[in-house]
Amino acid sequence: MASAGDSPDSDSGFLGSFSFSNNLVEVGALTALVGSSIAESLVLGNRGAAGISWAATSSFGTISVVKACFCGANSGWLRETLGIRTASSDLAVGLELSHESNRAAKVRRNIGEPLAIFCHVQPDNAASAKGHNSRKEKVAWSDVHAFNHSTSLMLRGVPDTAIGTPLQVFTYGNYNFLRPYSRFQFPAIILSSAKLVEVYILWRHGSSILGMASAAPWAFFFLGAVLIQAQELLLGRHPEPEMGSLDIIAGHLPMVSRPGGPRKVVLGAAENPKTSFSWRLFWASGALQPRSVVFIWAGFQLLWLAVRILVYHLADPTNPTALRILVVRPWTTLPAQLKERVVDLTFALAKYQSMIHPRGQEYYAGDTFAGGDLTLISDGIKPPNLYPLPDLNPTSFPVEIKAVFGDTMLSSAIWITGSEATPMELYDTCIVVFSIRQSNHVASPRRSVAVPAARVLSGVIGTTFDAEKTTPHYTPKGASNAGYGLTYAWWYWIPCRTGLWLQIQIPAQRKTVGIHQVDVRTDTQVSGLLAAGSLNIGLKDVDEVKAAVALSRKAREACLELLS
């Protein structure tokens, strides 16, 4: 007979011995540990739409699914800041830091060297409305610290272009490329509807709330998987566009702290669609259920966990455009529109260099980083090596600066065209574009003159310098400009005649573009200023200034090659 303490509804046997306190927590922890990385990879679409539908079938590993969704829905700088970046998220969406995001600056300083620079090209409707002379595209730059799987596979098949060899540009081959179709995806998505069996059994045991709570995440991802796969089928019915909207410059990128190495340039690659997809997940649990129902629920979670792992290993990674053939396009055969995109990549690399430059990004705010301004260097005439002095030989006069191409831009142009000069060698180089009158007549039209020059950023204490009481001080290239009480200014030396220089001092807080007063100085005067060691820079005499100007002229040839 049953004892007085027993009741007809009591759980007995194995079900009665299974509870949260002695088994289920340990089983849940173990299964979450085993399947968490797989759940992350599936929900991020690394195994196609089928993986998405199976990612949330088992409630074990739900935290990993939520974490993966949060990774995919947020920008790269936030993933890195919060420490939720994983190998699976890198394979799905990569890691990009936008040049337009101020919040990415701290991450950029600490994350290490980038693998590539991306240039996202988008139609500019506002420019199109202005007329045919306006640039019809706008670009967004970012430095890349992890490639998504599709881009990684594509770049793996692109050979490096060594330094010292002509630039080679790769684009998609001119043929009808159709996305490959996988017969596995749709059947696997439909099979995930077996989750409804669990819902039915839990409902029969009086736990409809728990059943619905367990099925809600699956239903969300099941619907998403159906829509994604349907879109893939529609896209696969038509050939891919000949040119995509992503331009890439990858390789051993040049920086002040190191020379550039081999490079790869790919134009018109396909964008990663996962970067525009927002993931959402919710999971709710019902009230405490009888232990027999909890056991049934746990059994189904173990079953779905096993099937989820099986789907992960059966499904192939889906990268429909990764294996599309790329063909080499010599620079001389590239159309003007594609050459513009290479120029944009060059300026994107220059912008990135300015962000990590020892001088500080804020001091490069006056430099030109617009690809369309590169034509100012030639302006339809033979570029001069000297600034044309007025006939009256003044010792001081005003000039109008139209643009400045700094050392980061020149080193980027040198590297991408294959010339052998390092960013450290080009540290004090620049090209200054002046706006001058074509004749001495006041009403004469103005023209642009781009002159290779030398410049340094000087940081000195705002006191009067006394050469007799001060020991000359020279700061080597690459040293930080940080210092308390320092006043910063750019010093320019522009050659104007043999043995003569235009000397310009522009305070760092003042705009570079505009009217400035220049002084005409001789070689002896420039050497005297530098030998005094009062500017807190590395140049010691006029010969080092001439060497910097010679490198600026070499970099100008690289810029002209990009315009050819």
C-alpha cells in the first residue's frame, strides 16, 4: 500500500530523480559548451539559410545564439570594445572600422595593423542631378582587420604584386556568372519544422507556455531562413553584375613605422550582404513546470542539439560569389572610371595613415583627401619644379594655397604604383598647390601650380628663442608630438629659384587652404634656422630639405602615373 505521504500525482522512478538541482543544470551547461560555437556559426549564416533555421531549435546554447546575433547586428568597433567578437563573427561579417566614425579611433589605435582598406562605392543621386561633369558616385572608406569568409576566399586566389613592379588591377571576368545552387538548403529548412513535434507533446502535457516559449526563437529564424533562401534562388536566376560596389587594396600596407610590401588591388567586388542584415532574438520561459514535463523538454533540447550539430557538418559553407573568376587588368588598359576608383583607394589608404600617424590625426585636417583633387597636380600643363617668383623679386608677399598633398598621400601613391620609397623616407614631403595669376595684370585669370616641397611639424614652447643660451635640439622622425605647453606650426619650404626658397609658417590651428604670407629665404638662411635647433624637428640643414623635395618630386611622378 502507498504510504500516507505519497500521492497519485507524485513523479517516480527515473523522472522523479531528475531535477534542476541534481542533473539538468549540469547537462545544460555541458551541452551549451559543446554546441555553442556551432550555434553561433549557424545563426550567422556561415552554413547558409539551413543553418539559420536550425540554430535556435535547441534551447541549449541560446546565450551563444543571442551573442552571435548581437555581434552581427552591431558595428565592428562595438564588437571589439565589448569583447564579443568571435571567429564565427569574423567569418560572417569581418571587422571593419569606418573612417567616418570617431568612436572607432580608440579601437583602431589598439587593434593592430589592418589587412586591407575597403572603399564602398555608392550612387550619388545628388551629384547626378548637378550634371554630367559631377562625380556620380560617393565613397565610404574603412580599414579592415578581419576578412569575411567570402572575401578571404576571393583574395586567396589573387597573386601579390611585388614592390618595384607595375600595378596590376583585378576585376571580375566578363562572363555570365550565376550563383551556385545548393539542393541541401531548402530540404534542411523544411526538416527543422520537426520542432513542432516538441511543441505538440509539451502542449499535450499541459505546458503550452513552455512549448511556445521554446518554439518562438525557432519560428523567427525559420521564417528568416525561408526568406533568405528564396532571395538566393531569385538572385541565382540572373547573372551577377559585371562590377560590384566594393574596391579593395590589400597587402602589407605602408605606415610610418614600416615600409609597404606586396599589394593586391581588386575593383568591383561583390559586397557582403550580411553586413546589412540585422539579427534579433528573443527567448522566454514559462512558469515552473512539473518535473516530468521538464524532462520531456530537456530531452527534446538534446535531440535538437544533436541534429543541429549534424546539420552544421552536412551543410557546406555558402559563399556564392567567392569563387567568381578575377582577371588581371593592366593599368594602361583600365577605363577612366576604374582608374578613378583606384585613386579613391589610394586616398583611403592615405586617410588611414593619417589616423595612426605619430604627428596626430588632427594635424592632417588641412591636407587634401579627395580623389578628384589629384588632377590639380597636372592641371593640363607640365608640372613645374619651382614656384614662379614675381618679377619684382620681393622678400615677402602673400600667396594663395589651394590644396596640400601630404606625406601620407604621397607614400600611398608611391606604394600603390610600386615605387621603392618608405613612409619614413617620405615623412617630410608634400606637394603644395598654389593659385596664381597667369600674368601680372590684376584682372588676369588664375591657374593652379603644384610644386613639390618639404614641410615639417614644429612643436616649440611659446617663448623667445635665444641661440646663445639654448642648446640645439633635434627630434627624430616618427617621434610623438605630445608635450605640455607646446605650440605647433607647419613649416613649408618651396623651391622658387636656384638657392632660393619660399618659407611659410602656418599655425596648426589655422586653416591650410587660403591666403598666407611667405618669406623668400636663401640656402644659407634656411640652414641657419635649422642649425639653430629651435624648431624641435629632425632636419639640420638645407641639404636635408633638398633631399625631401627630391622625394616629393619622385612621389609626384607616382601621382601622375595614377592620372595617366
